Amino acid sequence: MAKDVEVGGGHGSFQGKDYQDPPPAPLVDAEELGKWSFYRAIIAEFIATLLFLYITVLTVIGYKSQIDTTKAGDVCGGVGILGIAWAFGGMIFVLVYCTAGISGGHINPAVTFGLFLARKVSLVRAVLYMAAQCLGAICGCGLVKLFQKTHYIEYGGGANELNDGYSTGTGLAAEIIGTFVLVYTVFSATDPKRNARDSHVPVLAPLPIGFAVFMVHLATIPITGTGINPARSFGAAVLFGKQKAWDDQWIFWVGPFIGAAIAAFYHQYILRAGAAKALGSFRSSSVI
């Protein structure tokens, strides 16, 4: 059993486990550019995001076609919002499970951005991950459009838009809070300190992450269609190409990035007491 050690020293110190945080990732890591594992991770992010968009956009379009009463559809038919939420959450569960050991299973520029702010990944890796995710999203939507062009155009191409009756502020807030829930869950589920401390409680990280995506979709599909993933919104907008999707596109970038930044700060500096550690380190060096 790991022993408790005092961290920070002196008055106001707190008890922690015998655990050493991994060093922060360098801003630019030249060494990783020469490793195949780095490029393998980028490919994994591309393929995972492609598959994510292919399955989820097909689900959205299929649902809309099934409830189209002008074409013998049933307004109560199809998978419904619950089914769409399951498609998004389930695919994230599957894909994070498949790619976590290769790339970390980000599949979302907002997740990558949050991990970069927490110094979990380098700037070079973060930028290339985001590029791979956006390209994968475009290709995933491209496959849907290739196979079901008529339905793709007729039923909105799975593009995210601010729905009627909701203000821009409401849509932005929904994206911020939804992404906060997701990225906060990512940090908690993958926290190595928590795994070391609670080793008697096995945690399958992809499961809570997938459930977070599922729950957020249930709450925000009626507002924005649920973005919380800039690559998902960008890929669908590029292939759909209609003005409304582009008019609202900034919401699906600004909101998720703000939500990710807040989640990174909250987890690293509040829950993980990063600020207290930094202050304790400063006090110790001052005494010396």
C-alpha cells in the first residue's frame, strides 16, 4: 500500500500519496518528430475522427429521413434524440478504447487543446493532432455524402447550427458548459494520480468519457445540435457548404475552446492543487 507523504511542508500543507507527477510536456519536442510512434498517433487520430463522423452523421441523417412525413416517414419513428446521443457517446467509447494506447484517443481539438494547456502534450503534437482531426472529420463526412448524396443534402448533412428560438449567447453557453463536462471527465478519467491512489477501484477511462458525450448530447441537441468538438462541426460544415452552418461556425470553436480551458484550469489548479504546490515550492526556495 502506498504511504502518505506531506507535500508542501510547513503550515497549511496537505496530505498526498507517495506519487510523483510526470514532468510537463515540452512546448516543442524535436525528438518526437523523428519517431514513428508520433506519426502513428497522428494517423490514429485521423482514422478515429473519420470513423466517428461517418457513423454519427449517418445516424443523424438516417433519423431525419425516418421522421420525414412527406416521404411516408413516421414522426415517432427512428432512433430519436436518445439514439443519436447513444451513437455519439458509443462511438467515442469505442474509438477512445481503440486508440488510447496509440494517440491518447483525443478525437477532438477541444480535448487536445485542454491537454496542451495542462502541459500533457507538446505544441507540435497538439497542432498536428488538430489538423488530423479536422481532416478526418472532412473525410468522414465526405464518405457519407458519397454514399448518400441525396439524403446528405436534403437532411442537412449533419451540420451543427443554432436552432430556432435560441440566442447566440445561449448556444455559446451550451457549448462551453458541454465541453467543460467532457474535458473535465477526460482529465478525471485519465488522471494517473487518481489511478495510483485508487488502484483498488478499476477505472475504464473510455466508459465515463463516452457517457459524458452521451449526456451532453441529450441536453444540448435541441439547442445547437451539440458540437463540443470543433472538428465534428467543421467537417460537417465544409461538406454541407450552406451559409447557416458557416454563420454559426464560430460558436462551435470558441465555445469548446473556452470550456476546455476552464476544465484544464479547474482540474490542474483547483482539484489537483497546482497553485498550492507552486506556492509551496516558492516558499521552500525562499527559505533556502
